[in-house]
Amino acid sequence: MNIMFIIAVVSLTLQFTTTAALFVLGGAPRWRRVRWFGAVAFTAGCYSVVDAVAALRAPGDADTSWSLRINLFLGTLHAASWLVYTNVARDGQWRSLPRWVRTTVLGVTTVVGIACLTGIVASPQRELLSVPSFGIAYERNLLTPAGYLLGVIPFALLTTSAVGVWKDRRRGVEGTTPVLFGFTLFILAAIEEVLVSAGAMSFIFLGDLGYICVVAPVSLQLLRRFRDDADQLDVLTEHLADEVQRRTDERDRAREQIIEQQRLAALGRLAAGVGHEINNPLQYLRFTLEELRECARDMDNEHAATMIEHSFEGVDRIRQVVEDLRTYVRPSIAELAPLDLREVVKAALRVGAPQFRQGITVTTDFGAVPSVIGHEGRLVQVILNPLVNGMQAMQHAGQSERMTMQVRTRTTADGWAEIEIRDQGPGFSPEVMSRLGEPYVTTKSDAGGTGLGLFVSRGIVEAHGGRMSFDGAPDGGAIVRVALPPAQPAKVQALLERTPANGVPVIPTSSAVERPPLRVLLVEDDEPALRALLRGLEMEGVTPTGFTHGEQALSWLREQGADAVQLVVTDLMMPGMSGWEFGARLGEQFPALRETLVVLTGGAATTEAQEFVQDEGLLVLEKPIARKVLASALRRRAGISVAE
């Protein structure tokens, strides 16, 4: 076993191991290109196999030209593989190669292959090669002139590939310097092998060492890239895991918000329905009390008059409770106006100023916000609630003279106007945080809190199309945010141009006010309420005709004609035919009367009802309403002038 055999075995072992690894690695989408380097290593390994077999032959063997011809062809394939590897795209597709590369590779391998098969590259003349320093003596065939000529081809291909590596180095590609150095050693080893084959020098063949010199640095370069890709993949995996977790949390929060919104919407519908059921009997109770008050006045019974006034206070308190419960219903058009939330906050701070005399510092930061559409009084109520809650929480925590409450306005990323109120109290406990805004959930149960403040505030915000959120400050304390959508210019213009005819009229102060005749058709499904309305309107000089079902009212109009009445009043929430359905039928059959339609409602409990009462062509009056206010509003709606 001689040194040439050992070098050849080491080389082929390295080359074939590299080939196997690269073909496995080349299965990854980003690594398809390295399959061509696998071809480089494979052809180098095959070259070393031939050298290993040739190194074992004894001097005097019949024919040794086969090794020379095979190695010339394998050397050409090896050089062609290098040319492909240095020019192919990352996807490793043959069609991604420049046309000149494909033509060159196919042309030279075909020419050299045919020449090697025909044997024109190797001379039958043999020469004994002796290298005493390595104890080697063997015979080898000499190249023919055609063989020398074709032997230039691998050198040209390798030189072209080396130039490509040098260009990569100029562009700053990592790891190209060792590869360029390996190319230099490989080309020198190839020149040495040609000189030995030509008999110009006596030494062992170094071609196998040249293969090792050029394949090894590229393999190391690829391993570094593989490590970098693995590190990047690890980072991306962590990022993806974080992103998946974040998206999962967002999905869970969105689902919780949807469930919460559905629950609150159901509460709102329930509140509106309860309000409607309370306001109907409250309406005829108020009318009855008004009659009793007049009777007591006629009888000059002061005690009865006092008791009746107390009853009116009770009616008003019930009406206010119902109004608070109906905050999940959008305000009527008549109550809306373009607002600057900064002014709303300032108004809330003025209202709450007397409660900030305990040494608590209130700081403000009024950033620019878009105009919003809303009910100023209700929004002041919304802002006042967390202001007072925060103040009480800080006082309860003690040392309030060193605490600060921050109030600021800003425009959110989605263009909404937002108010943020931040205190330095104990904040919200985790078990309460998720339930804030539900009825009877309070953080002040020990201080007499009812749990309706935030519920009402949240209902007001959502009735305005906004959102109310609660959070904890990193350094302690609570954060309450109220965000409202920006006002649309067309809506602002419509509100600015709104006529006062849709407003609630002033109560006449004189009992001797003139009462022009007025004929009214009234639809009210609650019979006691209908009787009270008919009696009360008659007492105000109005001639009413009433029905408990919309179809009955339409049939009467068809019989009597549209001139039988001057305007039509309908309840909103009715079984069988709702107020908006009655309005639609009225518009189809009696368009002129539809323009006079008045809605007298105890609450809009459905989406359809809420959308219907937003019609600017309607006059919407809330139950319970005073008798004189109702009569005056109807006369104004009919275009009858009333002296007040």
C-alpha cells in the first residue's frame, strides 16, 4: 500500500461522505442549489476511486490507458459541475443557468467523452515513473497531442469558476476567501498532475489532494450557512410561537369581547323592554295624577295637592331610573350634536371639582381629537363616573395628598377620539376586571357602591357607537379609556341644519292658553294607556280617535279618508304590527299622513326600533310625557300656531 493509494482513499471517503450529506441537505427548499455541489464532490470521489485502483496495479500490467482516459473525462465533469454550481440560481433549476453555461457544459462533456471513449487522448507508449522518496515505481501511459489539447478544457472551466468565486468575494459573500484559496491549490495540483503525466517531472499525482483542498472549504462554508439558517430558524420559530400566542390571545380577547358585547346588548334590550313596560303604565299614571291635581285644586284641598305632588316626584324618579337603564339605546336625533370631547372633559372636571378638595392633584393633557356626534349631558356623566371613582379609590388608599389623577385626550391609530383617565389608587382586582361594566359589579361594595355606575356609563358609550375599556397601570392604579368614532361631515351638517320643529316643546305656563282644534289618530296597544291618552288629549282640546292595533287604524282611515285626521300618533313597540311596520304601511297608503307621523314610545328595545326612531322626518316623544307638553307638541307638528 503506497502513499498515492492512501491519499486517494482519504479523498474518496471525504468526497462521497460530502456527496451524501449534500444531497440530503439539498432536499430543503432553500438548499436546492447545493445538489450541484454534491455533483462536484461526487465526480471528485469517482476520480479518487480510479486513482486508488490505479495505485494498486503492479508494474508491467498490460494496459493502463483506461485510468488516464477515465480521469480526463471525470476531471472534465468535475470542472463542468463547478461551472454549474457557481452560476446556478438558489432554486437549483437547470433552466436558471445562463444559456452560455448550459451550452458550454453540454458541449465540452460531449466532446471529451467521445474522445475518451475512442482512446485518442492516451498514447499506447508507456513510461516508468519512479519516486524513490515515496518508494513508488509504476508505469503510466502518456497523453497524445489531442489529450493535451482536451486537458486544457478542465483548466478553463475551473478558471472561469474561480473568477466567479472571486467576484462573490468582491461582493462581500461570506466564506469565499478560503474557497478562493482552495481553488488556487486545486489548480496548482492539477497543473502538477499534467506535468507528471507529460513526463516533465517525477513525483506522485497530487490531484486527489487538490480535490480535498477545494471541496473542504466549500463544505465548511455550507456548514456555516446551515448553522446560520438553523439559528435563524430557531429565532423565527420563537417569533412564530410568540406570534401564534399573541394571535391566540387576541382571538380569545376578541371572542370574550364579542360574548361580552352580546351579553351587554342583551342586557340593553332587556333594559329597553323593561323601560317600555314601565313607561306605559307610568304614562297613564301621570295623566291620572294630572287630573287628580286639577280636582284637588278645584276642591281647594291642600293636603291632597301635597300628596299628589309627592306622587309626581315618585313618577319622576321612576322615569329617571328607566332613563338610566335605557342608556344602551342610542339617543334620539333631537338630542345629538357635534361635540369636542375636550370640552366635555372640562365640563366633567368642573362638575366634579368640589370632590377634588382633598389634596389630589388633577393633571390634564388635551391632545387634538376629532369632533364626535353625541349627547353632551350623557357623555359628561360618563367621564364624571371614573373621575369620582378614582378620587374615592385614592382617598380610601390613604396619602391622597401625594397622589395624582391624569386625564388626557388623544386620537387613536384608527382615528377615534379617546379619553384616558388614570389614577394612583389600588387598581382593579383580576376577578373584577373581566366583569367591569356589568350591572351590580362594583369595587366599592364596602363603601355603598351599587355597581350601576359603570354599567350605565358603558351603556351610554356603546349607545354612541363607542367603546369603554378598563386596564391596570404598570406602576399601580386604574386606567379607564373611552373612545368614540369621529363625526362624519355629512352627519354634522345635517345636525347643524336641523330645525327646532323636532324638539320637545316648552310646557305652556298659562291655563288660559288658546286651543286650536286638532284631529289625531292614535295607535296604542296598551288599553289603559290608550284610555288615559284619549281622555288627557280631550281635556287639552284635541279630538283623538284611538285603536289598539295598526291594522284597525288603517282600515278606519280607508273608510273615513285621509282628511279625517290631521296627524297620526303611534306607539313604537307593539305586538302584531310594530310602530315601524305601521309607519311603512301608512307611507304606502297615505303618504301625506306619513309625513306627520309622531312616535310616542316607552323605549326602543330592538335594532329595528332604534333605526326607525333615527329617522329625522319623525317627531319622537318619550313616555311618560306631561299632558300639556304632548298636546302642544302635536299642535306644533300639525303646523298649528299656539300662543304660549
